[in-house]
Amino acid sequence: MTNDSQAPVFKDINGLTIKVTFDLPFCLYLENGVYAVDRGGWAASVQLERVAQTNLDPRLGIAQSTGELTRDRYGRLRFSKVVIRLPGKAVIEMELRRQVAAGKLDARDGVVKATLTIDNLIDDYGNVAFTEALNIVNRFIEVYRHVMDQFQIRRIPSEEVFKADIQWYLNDDLLGGTWSPMGFGHAITLEPQGSDAQTMGTLRSWLSSTRPVPVAIELFQDAKDRLDRAEYRLAVIDARTALEVLVDEVLFEYFSASGASLEEACRVLGVDPQKVQTLEDSLQFSPISRKLGNALKQALELDLHNGNSSLWQRWLRSKELREKGVHRGEEVNRAEALEAVNTMGEIIDNIWQALRSAHWLQDRPETR
């Protein structure tokens, strides 16, 4: 590493390129070679190489194999090595514009300019380069999964990349590199987390019964898994589905237990009774915000609309984010998805808490 006083300064970053190399957790069964990936205004390349495992998992029961495993989602027999090459200028300017948008930098004359040294590149832009390389690979994975119908292959989060090499070049001459991104090996823990007595008691209680795990809980677990896998748009969709499934179940039980007429249920739900024939229909046609607001207030004495304005405003942002993701196919970033999933999880928790004191559900079995 050179000192700042001795390091060359790059006034023109057009000749900078970045090469990021790491292994995937699984194998992409495509021909070894280079594939172009469009990034909207510039392009990157992904070079694939299939690598055979030299030490096979003993649970496979085989010493070596010339075949393949069906849906080898964990790369037990083979995995792919990827080399991503991307233009340094595009990556640097993308990050600088992000900082301008966040108010951390001032844009002069509408153009972002940078004067950088080798140390700046390695220390300040290593994580940026790795993150963008991972975004490119995840785009590749999404398209591969769709076109090849390899549904078992999913996007990978940074925590599942345990080793990477990041090199910077100027006009094909190596400048330096090798930088470990933040969060490397985050999936590794030195000790497994233990379980307290209450948690173990709950586990054993569930196992000694035939109670099914509520669908809403399973869906929300899926949302958290997608969030962890950087599947942000789908994480928001799953979390919203979990919330709506729970709300519909609670309201159906409430109206059924209270003996409310269909007309009364429609009034609470804001639905025209002339357009529905059953309680299920009325729940389907009722707007989700109406169900979370007026309906839950009557069913559980839970006033989410007026009782917690901050949570309600976050709910409205989450609702809009989900609509953009579903109906317009817009991308969702990590910060947006994290807020949306956490918001809907908080609402779900509020509903579970309110259910415990609902007089019409005193005999309902504990579900959490």
C-alpha cells in the first residue's frame, strides 16, 4: 500500500476497471464463459466457471461422483466461481450520486467529480464495488432461475460470500486491491445460540400437540428469510400477505362469534352488501386499511389508526411500497424493505397481543 503523498492521483477515472472474484454457494449449470449484464446505461460481464467439490459431504454416502444431484441447491457436488468485471467510473459515480442524494456531498455544476488515489479506491470504494458486483450476480441468478426454471436457486446475500478478491485496474494495469467487505463471513458463529427453558417448553408443547403452525406465521417467516436473502420486493409482498391472512382470519372469527349479520359486517368493513353474498366475500372486497383501522378497532379494541400515528404512517408507506412492487414491478431497496417488514411485523405483534384479551376468543388455543 502506498502513502497518500506518493500515491498516483486519478483525475480521469474513465480507464478504471474493477475485477471481483468469489464463489457461489451453488452451481449454475451453464457453459463456462463470459456473459454480459446490462445495468441501465452501462454493462458488466460475469465469467462463469464450474468447480467440482473435492471433499464431498459424507452424508451423501459416496466417495466421488461423475453425475449430478437433482436440485443441488447447496452445491454439494459442484459450485460456480464468478469473476465480475465492471467499469470503475460507473461504480464511483453511482456511489457519489447516492451520497449527493443523501445530503452527504454537494453536486457542483450538476456533475459529480472525484479525485482519487489507490488508497481511496481500496479503502473507500471496496464495499461499494463488492455490493454492486453482488447485485450484478443476483440479477444473473434471477434471470437464470426464470429462463432455466431452476426454482431452487435463489438470490444470495453478502453473508453467504465468505471470501472475495477485489482488484482495481487502470488501462489493464493492476493497481492493487484485495479488500474484505463488511459483513464477510457473518453467517459463521463461533458457538450455537442456546435456548432458554421457556422456549424449550414451548417447543415441546407444540410437538406434543397436533396444532398446525398458523399460515400467517409461516408467511412472515418466509418474509424474513427473503429479507435475509436480499429478495427485498418479495419480502415486502410476503409480509403484507402474512398480515392480511391474519387480519382476515381474526375478523372472520369475530363476526362469526358475535353473530353479526352480513349487512352489519359489510357496514364495518366498508363494503356494499348488495355486491357480496358471504362473509368471506365481504372480507375479500374490504380495503386493507379499513380492516386494520375501523374493523380491528371494533373486533379487538385495537385502534391502530388513531392510537399510534407513527406506526400508521409507516403502515401507509409500506402499503404504497407493496403496491409499487406488485403492480408496477418496481425495485425495492434494503432500507425500504427492512422498514416495511418490521412495520408489518409490529402490527402483527399488536394483533396477537390484542387477541389474548379478546373476550370472544377466551377458549382459542395459544398460537405463539
